[in-house]
Amino acid sequence: MDLLLRGGLVACGSEFKRKDILIADGVVSLVGEALFSPDAEVIDITDKYIFPGFADVHVHFREPGFSYKETIASGAKAAARGGYTAVCTMPNLDPVPDCAENLRPQLEKAAEAAVSVLPYGAITVGEKGKELADLDALAPLVCAFSDDGKGVQSAEMMERAMRKAHSLDKIIAAHCEDETLLHGGVVHDGGWARTHGYAGICSESEWRPIARDVELAKKTGCAYHVCHVSTKESVEIIRRAKAEGADVTCETAPHYLTLCDEDMREEGRFKMNPPLRSAADREALLRGLLDGTIDMIATDHAPHSAEEKSRGLNGSPMGVVGLETAFAVLYTRLVLTGKVSLALLVQKLCAAPRARFNLGGGAIEVGARADLTVFDLDKEYEINPDDFLSKGRATPFAGERVRGECILTIAGGKTAWRK
């Protein structure tokens, strides 16, 4: 059935204007005032905000191999509830999608998902950093290449991967982590770690591989994307690389923009990789978001079982969930406090990732695929992980009061989530 969304505030550049939207045959058929269609279901969204569907280029849906943590179906439902209509799934799976055959199980499940699920292909076989994956066969099937979860330790291997990716017109999306500098750390190497007796993860373990890789990107011409940036040094390296003309973009996550190590608690829901850094790092990330150094926001949605995350900071695996909380947390902590405009936030969640990763969409206009989401920005509520659609429950924002609730998400003209 056709849908007529009535009375919503539609994103029009940096402004929001009251419009009706008619959706027919999976596309936006009309945008205007006082629209009428005798065959459409009318949904009254007066004074609610309509955004283009968000896109997250960094999620872990754990299938195949770890479906007890998350499945493509459950992850896609969580994404829809958070306002996302496109997600890119990381390749640290079993089997690792390092060839077309190993990718097939994801593609089959993705075809049935509530939102667009676009997988990454691995950079190296088994993500072991020793041999290039079958990038030629993977290229037509994946959004980009990554060994997320592990950093490519060898500069020679990364250069080979970049040259190959460049020839295939594909992005290398890098998890930047120098394993020789980790020393068993579990949280940021700062005052909180020392006070509470935890081994720290130094900032250099992130920024040193980034510095290496941006030079390789300039050398090879490869389109290079840095995952989950968390340190002030990383921001400055990327800022300089852009000024020098390198084809470099980056993302950060909601928790790095809104929390720091001073907010830590000795619970598994505060353990992620990279860790929450210092307040100075957080402020540098915010400045980078505002000046365009940081191109987009991605959640790094990384679910684990409740039992796994119950083992404290030392015993829990790295990773927190974020798809169902991202917009509300960012809107509450950044937009309502005047640090970021609503228009900029939507751009970082939608237009920027779609443009960089060639995902399509990003605008609500006649003839466009109907990918959009509707939020009640006046709705205040408490984040309750027990209500999540994701199998993962570990979030550092549990119990926080936020504003901005997703009430409807339409993906490809179909209702993917409706409150």
C-alpha cells in the first residue's frame, strides 16, 4: 500500500519545512503541502522530524559464526529502530569473507533484512595479515575492504592492499592498531587507568599506524578511510593529510564524542576498542567534527552476550552496542547543548557516509528511493537496554535520560520500524 506521511518537518538543506510525503512503489512520489491520495495509508506525523535514512559504515552483525551475539536479522531490526536504512557490516566473522564463497552466507541473509546490509570484504586471508584476500572477486560484491578488529601490521602488506584496492576503485577502511604497543592494556593509558590499577592502551597505538597509512595513501592514490578515530593526535594527522590532498576520510563514534575516561566504571559495558580517551581527546574530536576533519559518525555497533560482558573490564571482550541509542545520545549531548547543529548531525549520520561509500540516497526528493526516518524530538525517555531489539545489551549510556525517539523508519518504501 502507498503511504502518505502528513505534516512532518522535512530536512531541506539546513532548514526544516512542513511537508507531506507520498510514497508509492518504493520511491518518493510527491513532496508538498496538503497532498491527497485515495489509495494511501495516511500516517499523521505533525511536528515530527523527517530525516533521510541514516547510514552506518561500521557495524558488527556477527553472522556467520557468532550468531549468539547478533544476527543480520536482529542487527537490521536494531538499525531500523535507530533510524538507519543502510549499514555496512565488518568482516571479523567465521568464515572471514576473504573470497566470494565465504561472503555468500552474508549476502543471502542480507537480502532478507529489514534495511540495506552491505558487507565489507577482508583485506587479508583470515584477517591474519599474511596474504591478500581475493580482492578481485570480492570487489563487485562489497562496499569496501577492511580487516576490522585487527590492524594490518605490515606496511608492505598495506601498500600492496592499497595498490590493489585503488585499481579496483575500492576504499581501504583501516582499523589502526599497532599491536606492539598494546602491552595487555584494557582501557586508555591515562589517570583513570593508573588510579584504578588497569593496564593502559596508549594513544600512539592508534595514531602511529594512521601516520604510516596516510603516507601510503598519498603514495598509492588509494581511497583510505580511518575507522573509529579516538585520539587528538589522530585528528591532527588526518587534518594535515587532507590539507596535503590525500584521499582520506575518517569516522568517530558517539561514545568518543560524548564520553571520556573520567566517565569510566568498572563494568564491561565501558570496554571498547579503541577505549574511551581523555577529555582533551574528546574535545579534539568535537573540533574535528565541526571543521570537517571528521567526516562522519559510525556506531561501531559490536554486540556480545550478556555473560561475556558481565566479566568486568579485564575479562570482558571489547565492544558496545550503539545503533538504537546513537541519534538520541548525540542530539541530547551535542545538539541540545548548542555544540553541534541538527543539520550538521544529520549530515554526519547520512549524507557524508552515503557519499563516501557510494551507498546512494541521502535526500528526500521526488523519484528518490524511499529511505527515511521520523523522530519525535520532544520525546524524553530513559535508555533501557532490556528494550533493545539488538541481542547486545552492553552500552555505557544505560539509564541515561535522552530526547529524540525514532517512531518510524521506511527502507526501500517498506516500513522497517514503527513504534
